Amino acid sequence: MRVLIIEDEPRLAENIARSLRESAGYAVDIAPDGQEGCFLAEDEPYDVVLLDLMLPQMDGMQVLKKIRALGKQTPVLVVTARDDKESVVALLNAGADDYVTKPFDLGELLARTKALIRRGKGQPSPVLTIADLELNTVNRTVKRGDRAITLTAMEYRVLEYLAHRPRAVVSKTELLEHLYDYNWEKFSNVIEVYISGLRRKLNEGSSKQLIHTSRGQGYILHD
């Protein structure tokens, strides 16, 4: 999953980014002002945006309204120092999906971010199930039937993204765009390596494949 943090306090932005990368394995981009944040949110395929309200160039409310005016459905979690009823109502009416007030606990922020991603993908439960495959997105564990499966960090991230889009054809380009941040040079051949490793580990002891290839289009996770 790929997250955009729009925050002008460098230390806070880096702390949030570190928590998302280390605890959830997400790819994270940081924008230091509203103008750059708005550009990235419009141009890049993020799974969720964490948006501060008090920003230089463009404030958070302006960014939020512009994103929604362009038809972007990306979930937006607003970080604000204000928690009065009028401000909260205005945020939600402008298109925010959730909010946290400063100071906040990083664990709560992570949980809210994960919940927004799940809901944005139409998968509200933290446990994703496809046939006898089960992914627990809270503790990042995988099992098939009664068998626990050990995956590398990137194999898990690929599988989690596919599990959030069961039965949909997911192209290599889409996977790359959602698994890596803005600065990573994207080489398409790495996806084949991860898919191959996943198939080998998921299919061990089972005759039924779960990851299927749609030739020239991408991959499908289904029973």
C-alpha cells in the first residue's frame, strides 16, 4: 500500500512515515506543503492521504476540496489541532473520511490508516479471506488452512494488495505504483519474482492455485 503524508513539520512527518513503513510495510511519500501535496495527490495513485490542515502554500481544507472536486476517491485522514464540532462537520462535509487531533498516538493513527485503506478497497474486516487463504492485516500473518506461511516483507505486501482486490485483474504497473514510493526506480521484472515466490509458498501441499495469470494483463487472486 502507498501513503501520502502532507505535513510541514519535518520531524512529525518523518515519525509518521517511519511508523507506517516499519509497522505496516507501506510505501510512503511526504509533501512539505499544500501545493506539492495537492500535485502528488492528483498525479499519483495513493491508497490513503494523511493531510495536515495548517500548511504553507495551500491549507489542508483547500487541498481536500480540490482533490474531491477532481473526482479523486482516495481516502483522506485529516490531522488537525481543532476538535470543535463546527470544524469536524466542515471537514466531513468537504470530503474527509476520518480525522485525528494533535497530539495523537501513532498506534491509533496507524490503526485508523489501515481501517481507511480497508474500507476504501471494500474490505472492512482486518482479516482478508480468499478460499482457504487468510491474511491478518493487523499482525501481518498469513495462513492457508491450518498451515502458517512465512513470507518476505515484499511478498506479503504484494499478496495483501491482491487480497484487497480479490477476483480483479491487477496489472504489474498497478502493483509497482502501489508498492513503491515516488523516488524508487520501478523495474517491472521484480513483480514476477515476488509472484513466483508467493505461488511456491501458497501452493505447497495444495493442488489448487490461488494466484492466476491473465496473459498480457496481470494477476488475479481467486479460488
